Amino acid sequence: MSDQSAPKPFSWEYRPTVLAKEAFHIAGGRPLSGSVRVSGAKNAALKMMAASVLTGETLRLENVPEILDIEVLRDTLRDLGVAVERESDGTMDLTAGDVEWLFVPLEAAAKMRASFMLLGPLLARFGRVIISNPGGDRIGRRPVNLHVDAMRALGAEIDYRDGYYFAKSSGRLRGAEITFPHVTVMGTENAMLAAVLAKGTTRIQPAAREPEVDDLITLLNAMGAQVQRTAPDVIEIQGVDALHGATHHVMPDRIEAGTFATAAAVIGGSIEITEIEPAHLGGFLQVLERMGVEHSVTGNTLRVSGLPQGEGSYKAVDITTAPYPGLATDLQPSAGLILTRASGVSNIHETIFEDRLEWLVGLRNFGAQVEILDPRHARISGPTTFTAAEADIPDLRAGATLMLAALAAPGESRIHGAHHVRRGYATIEEKFRGLGAELTHVSEEEKSPA
């Protein structure tokens, strides 16, 4: 098998990216206006960085966002022996000519769930890997057993002990029928990354339909893979002997685009959001349409004009998250925040992650009338008159939403856990300041126990 030789002796020393404790200080109540450019998609770029270990040649990624999750995976890849160079224009070159240490440690996995995406490509190219059970945001049970079962279907032997998966294959992986019990985005992507170097044909069903998956397919085919979507929920891969380098422009971040659209709708004012792909936002734009939020799309630009605070309200609606092309679970907090500006009772049904409604607890601090009926259902009564408050950020997407609530509230607010937001939003402070917002972030030292 290609590149199947034993790794060189290597003295491993993990160099972690420190996620310093931070807080946002926000002076809210000011309408926003102006234009903002959407960065590259976090959920696409991370998987493409993982794909770099599939070849010994250089993979060049353009439009890579400047976020903490990218830094964490960059450092993890460097510790594996991958050469990673980043330029100021968002370009990143990755060369995995001779990966030295096929081990993904607990320190990396605890910071970011996407580190588990290295399982498939390392196993496919090198025939073995030891990888920690991943961490990430606490938004519900997200077991990796579907990833592991997919690797076993491709012929890998995997044991789990002491918090680590020990994976190996004797010779090349073999193409297989991979049938998931339900749609899994990362499971689909990990299976693809393993199957591109497997011998024979692999068929994945139901395959995730998210645009980030299709962007990964485009990259893999540019590297010499043979991957095609043969039906909306079916992906077929004909394995090849080796892949080569390529250059790829990362797609725009649809979640960031939805966040800025929400900012205009909730805080008030008018924002022009540029360099988006409108087709990726269909489920979210339908929510804006149903609620009566003024918006328009021209080419790759979305303009949203929101009602000023205390001047009118939107129509109450019920929203339900769903796999693409439905309303993305990552946009549920944004859509939920807009519901606070609606007159009457709205309901949220979260179908993907059973703990993702916990962010609503923090929203109450700002004056929202919220009832969490059960782990998957919540009720919002509005319209809300936001008041300045203090809140803790539980996860990445909830953090951005609580930040918007603070920006809508007249007065001074403090949001703890700002580092969660910077995991997934590039230069977010600068972008909001450019729209007229007043916010800063400061370091927070953990208090020692008394």
C-alpha cells in the first residue's frame, strides 16, 4: 500500500493552542449599518485540512478563516509531521510528505471534535492510527460509533481502550456498502476520506447533503479522487491508488452569513452581507420570509433591514431544524433569536441535537420570555424588549447569538466565554465594529478555588 512504511522514531511533544478565557464587553442598543464580507466556511476548511494527509504533495487552500479551531487543527497536523504554512491573505499550504507520528492526542481532541476527521485519511494512507475520543461543544450526544462502523465496513480493525481508538488495516482498505442509520455529516465525510484510497467501489447512504460535503467532494476530485453524488442522498467512490496536490477555494460560511442577517433583523438597521452563496441559505431565508423580515438577494449579496428596537414586530412562526436543505441546526440559535422580536408565541423544534436549546437559558437574562418544554422543544413569547445583562456562553453558535442579544440591549453587557465565539467566527469584533457596534473583548483569568 502507498506510504505504508513504518513511521520514523519521533519524540512527541504536543504544542497546544491555548484557548484563553475571554469576555465581551458590549455597549448595546445601537442600530447597525454597512457591509460585511463572509469568511470561508469553518465546517468545510477543517475537513479539507484533514484531507491533506491523503497525499505527499502540497494541498493549497484559499479563503481559510482565521479562527481558533483552524489553529488547533493546524498545530495537531504539525505534530503529526505535516508542514503547514499560512499566508496573511487566507491561503494555507499543507504538505504531508512523511507523517511521523500516527497519534492524535487527547489534548487536541478535547478542544475540537473535528480532530476525529483524521481517522479516515490517516487509516487510508498509512494503514494505522491511534486517535482519542473527541470533545467539542456540549450540545448533545454526538457518538463517533458511526465513523468507527464505517471504517470497519471498509476492512479496518478498531479497538477502543483507555479513551483511545486503535485502528489498523492489513493492506489497503476495501470498498464497501456503508449504510448509516441516519444522516451524519461528519460520518459521511470521514467515510469519504477513507474510501478515496480504498480498493474498489464504496457506496454511502444516506449521505449528508450539506454544501460543505459537496465542497469536500470538489476538492477530493481535484486531488485525483473519483467521487460523485449519484442521488441526493447517495455518494459513490471509486478508490484510486494515490492522490496528488491541488488548489481549492473554500466555500463561504453560511452560518456566519445567517449570524449577520440575524444581527440586522434583531438589533435593527441594514446590513449588506457579501460573498455568500444564497442557495446554501434556503432554509434560513424561508424563516425570514415567513416572519416578514425585509431582505433581498442580488447575486452573491444578501441585504437585511431590521425593525428598530421598540418599533414594530415580526410575525410569530414555528421553526424546525432538519438536515440540509432544511434549517441548519447551527442556525437554530440565530433563527430563535429573531423569534424574540415576533409578536405572539413561537415554537422551536430541535431535531438534530438534544441539548442545543440550553442557550435559551442565557437569553432570559436579556429579558426574553422563554420556556424550554423538553430537550428538543421550546416556546418563545414576544416581542422582547432587551435589557443589558451578564451571561455565560455555553458553546460556539449560542455564544454568537447571546452576543447579538447584548448588542440589541441598551446599556452595558458582559458576556463570559468569548473564546468560544472566536473558535468559529473570523475577526468578529472588527466586523461588528465596522457595522457600528461597540464591543471589546478582554482576558479573564480563571479564579483559584477558595
